Amino acid sequence: YKMRETFHKAKLYDVFNIENQRQIQIPIFQRAYSWISKKWEKLLQDIFVDDSLFMGVITGVGDIGDTNYPILTLVDGQQRLTTLSLFILAIYKRLNEIYEDKKNEEYFEFKNDIKKRLVINKHNKYETRLTLSSKDKNKEDYEYLINFILFQDKNYKKPQNFGNRRLSHAFNFFYDN
């Protein structure tokens, strides 16, 4: 038996790079999203006050699946990547509200750039770049946020008790701050 896995260490920019179509999967054995407001506040402080966001190492295994759409299984960094993607999504929603009635080409380019960082176009169908584990309804909640905010799909069914879970709280924290 020979196990052949490739470990990847990536910079944050590479993880959300719009040039690649890589998906990042959070395996079921990873814990559910668990960050709380203290960690969210620290992230904002790192970004806006200290000007030195330390994200540590993001580690993944593999590059499996279709070679045009490789899948990286995340070993370390799930909490950070999930939090950062919720932060990016909150920025996207806020920008939508600010520029709702304006025809600003620069804004539309920026908006499209954000979308490409959060979803990939796989065989003419959009899928989340970050695929969360189904633990504690993380995957269901994240896909709801992506569909409702990025694609403004008002018919996308809101998961039951969505507002009571961590992903919802984290998104609202970043959106409100």
C-alpha cells in the first residue's frame, strides 16, 4: 500500500486567486466552525489597526478531481479561511448596497473580482470555492449566504434556524462592523 499525497502550503492570495479554479474542501473529520466574536474582533484589528494580518499556514492535501478543477482537502486553516470568506462576503454585500443604483464600471469590476474569489465556474455552473463540511449545517448555511448575497437568489431556501448558528453570527458581525 502506497499513499501518495501532495501537501500544499499556500499564501492567502493564492488560496483566493481568481486565476485558478481550485476548490477547497473541508473534510467531515474537521470540527465545525467555532470562532467567536473575540476572534472576529482580532481579525478586524489585524486588518485595520495593526496592518499586519497573520494568517499562519494554510495546509491542504491533494489536488484531486478534474485537472481543470482540482480539489484541495484542507488539513489546517479551516477556521481562518471560513472567517475570511465571510468577511469578504460581508464587504460584497455592503458594496452592493452602496452602489445599488450607480452605473460605475470600476465597481462592477471589483464586484466581479470578489465573486471570482468566492465561487468557481465549474462546467458552466457556479460552485463555492470553499466547500464546508456539513457539520452543524456549516455547508448549508454557507451555500445559502453565497446564493442569497452573491447571486441575489431570493428563492434560495433559508436553512431552518440559520440565524442561531455561528456562520450567521460571523457574517452579521462583519456586515455590521
